[in-house]
Amino acid sequence: MSSIWGNRIKISIFGESHSNAIGGVLDGLPAGIKIDFDEIMVDMDRRAPGKSNLSTTRKEGDIPEILSGYFNGYTTGTPLAFIIKNSNTKSSDYDELKNLMRPGHGDYSGNVRYRGYNDYRGGGHFSGRLTAPLVFMGSVAKQYIMQKKGIYIFSRVKSIGDIVDDQIDFGLINDSILLKNLRTKKLPTINEQKSLEMEEYILQMKKNGDSTGGVIECTCINVPTGLGSPFFESFESSLSHLIFSIPSVKGIEFGRGFDITKLSGSQANDEMSYDGNTVKNYTNNNGGITGGITNGMPIVFRVAIKPTPSIAIPQRTINIEQCKDEILSIKGRHDPCIVPRALPVVEACAALNIFDYLIQMEGINNAKSK
Ligand SMILES: Cc1cc2nc3c(=O)[nH]c(=O)nc-3n(C[C@H](O)[C@H](O)[C@H](O)COP(=O)(O)O)c2cc1C
Ligand SMILES: C=C(O[C@@H]1CC(C(=O)O)=C[C@@H](OP(=O)(O)O)[C@H]1O)C(=O)O
């Protein structure tokens, strides 16, 4: 099935951008987790539409309504089911898009895949809106892994177009980076001047009726050593599976990523030492994962987000009703850049992946062994 993920936990999402509601089910949660809804709303608001001039103008509260699995302030251990209402739909924006396929969106491939039965309004089930349930479930996972293991996840905008933020030395993640309180910012960067340049660039693209993409860098610290497996259940592969579920993602790289190929072995290897009882690496070129298994260093990965497909600049496309070529200029409400709203979604995927493996590890550690 296409909308379910997980091994130890199972998550599923449902709904369409213009249906009554979207939602999800998170199954496999331990009983007795206290959920802080104020904390969850911080992440929901970071993703929600209509919050800034860098976003689509559609306005939604994005308040999750719990249907089951939660009682007297704690998870019950049974499936946590919830909905998020859709209210500010404007389906007339999509009248002509029933037959005119938006280049870069899922309209044509989705029409073929679902034999024309797909709900095309607002992108239907293909919409970036379906990332709201992911953020809710990821936020619950974040709270669990933070409370249990002190795992902390943060992300920043690494680049927008050709504007690139400063490098972080991932061998040396320290409080000064964490204290920058990245998640309160509109376009979180390490170098604040870069953030201003990025904003200006996005607004220029918006004015031109165009859009832009960028790269998100996500870091997870205090992740225990030993999560993952070699081959098919490597930590990287399950995380990539989730990350590629985010509409608009075109790539992911870990640690030094593709650039590691430019180093020699002696430069690329992360040399090791004991720090008391803890094993540390002097560098983190492998992004905290070796052999498909976490090695105790921060997990560091970057996600490539393409430019928003729906743009006002006229583009060539097809009319599937009349089987002819046409020119399309899209007039609805769209994000000039998806990156700022996708940050909490990327963090949610990281949290859910860690959560899934932690539950497995705790099962293994609780089992009797010789
Ligand atoms: C948070 C978020 C917001 C998005 N907003 C828009 C949007 O306003 N307009 C648009 O055309 N695509 C938007 N997208 C991207 C499309 O949903 C996506 O490009 C489309 O489903 C096709 O999937 P693909 O890009 O993975 O091939 C958004 C994606 C996300 C994650
Ligand atoms: C509503 C959201 O973003 C939407 C994502 C989206 C798309 O094609 O992905 C298209 C737009 O939908 P509409 O045309 O209905 O305004 C965005 O506004 C959201 O993410 O919550």
C-alpha cells in the first residue's frame, strides 16, 4: 500500500488537499507517553500555509483533532488516529487544471496511474498539504525520543538557488549552533546575512511569477550507537524512503555526501578515539552512519527540494481532453519556494525513523540474552 510506512511502528496518512480533512494513524506507540500539544503546535505552525510572505496565501489552522489512542493526557498504546480539517479550499482555481496538466506536478502521472479518478483539486493526495499529518506524527516521535534519550533534531536552510549558508563543522556541533534557536526563524541559517539574501531572492522569483528550490540540512544529536542494519534495513535507506515521500524532494546525501568522492581515503575516514567510555570520531564525513548503522556521531543529511512546479510564467503543456498542446499560466495560490515550510517535515521524517529503530533496539535490549 502506498500511504503506509514503518517496521516497528506503522504510520499512514489519508486525505486530499480539498477533501473535508486530511489525517493519519500512528500505530505501535508505547502506552504512557505524555504529549505536549503546545510543542506540537510550534512545529505545525512552522509548516502551516499562509504564515509569511514566502508562503502560499491559503490559510489553515492545521490543528490536529485526536480521534483515538489518547486518554487522560497519555497515549493508550492503541492506534493514535487524528484528522486535520481543510477549510480554506478554493477549488475553482483548479477548473482548467482538470485537463491542462501542470508541468512538474503529479497531474499527468497521477491521471494515468489512477485512470482519471484522482481528485485533482489542490493536487489532491499529491499535495504538499499531506505533509501536515507527517509533521504531527513526527512531533510526537520527537517528544518521545527527546524524553527517552535526549535526542535533539534541528534543521537549517543550507541553500536557496545559488545562495549558500556557511559550513558547520559537524565534528564540533556545539551549543552556539543550538542556541541560535533555528526553529523560531523564518529562513533559519547560521549566517544571518545569507538569510536576508535568500529572502530577497525568493521574493524576486515570486514577483517574476516564478519559483525556486533549495537544500535543507538536518542534524540529529545524541542518537545512540547501533540503530540500523547492513543492506536492506540500513538507517540511510529507511530514512531516504521517508524523505522521498515528501512531495518535491529530488535528492538526499549523508555527511560529506557526493563530495566525499573528492577526498582520499586518509581524508575521508573518520578517525576514532575514546573520550572516557564514549567512542568519538575526530571528523564526521560519514554523517553519523557507518555500515548502515548509527555510530554515535551526529546524523547529518541534506535534502534537495525542487522549485515549486505551479508558476504563473506561461509554459508549454498538454490538454488531455482534446489531446493537443497548449500554453498554461497558473493563477492559484502557491509557495514561491517550498524550502521554508519543508524544514519541520524533514525533521519529522528523521524523528520517525529514529523512533522506529529505537523501539526495535529497546525490544532487543529487553530480551533475555546470554
Ligand atoms: C510543504 C509543501 C508545500 C508545497 N506547496 C506547493 C505549492 O504551493 N504548489 C505546487 O505546485 N507544489 C507545491 N508543493 C510540491 C508539490 O506537491 C509536488 O511537487 C508535487 O506533488 C509533485 O511531486 P514531486 O515534486 O515529488 O514530483 C509543495 C510541497 C510541500 C512539501
Ligand atoms: C495548503 C497547502 O499548500 C498547498 C500545496 C499545494 C501543492 O500542490 O502541493 C498547492 C496549494 O494548494 P491550494 O491551491 O489549495 O491553495 C498550496 O496552498 C498546505 O501545504 O497546507
